[in-house]
Amino acid sequence: MSKIFAEGFTQWLVFFSKDKNVIAKAFAHMFILVQFFVAIANGEIAGVTACTDGTKKSVRLDKKELRKHLGFFNG
């Protein structure tokens, strides 16, 4: 899921890194998986979406994880 996220959002996250793999690793921890659904077409992932009732979050950022992958200042 983080690879799909990086593919779709790296253009807005270039401040952190231009490398999609770095973005994917840095943000992989944030997805609260019970809130996400994945669409599969012909055996391949076609899309990802989050669904909540408004009282639960679909993502949770961890500063330590971000710093580990993006460095002290960017993380």
C-alpha cells in the first residue's frame, strides 16, 4: 500500500525525497490497515481507499519512523 501511496503522492512530497522508494518506506508505518480497502483487477492492485466513520483515523504518523527514513530535519 505504501508503494501505491508513494506513486500517487510523491509529486507533493518531493520536499522530503524525490525517491519514491524512500517515500514508500517512510510512510509505510502510517496506515491503520483495518480502515483500508484494496481493489484488485486481473490479479493486480487497482486502487486503495480508506473508509472511516469519522471517529477513527485511517493514518497515524510516527515521528521516529519518519526520521529514520527521511533524516532528522525532514522527518
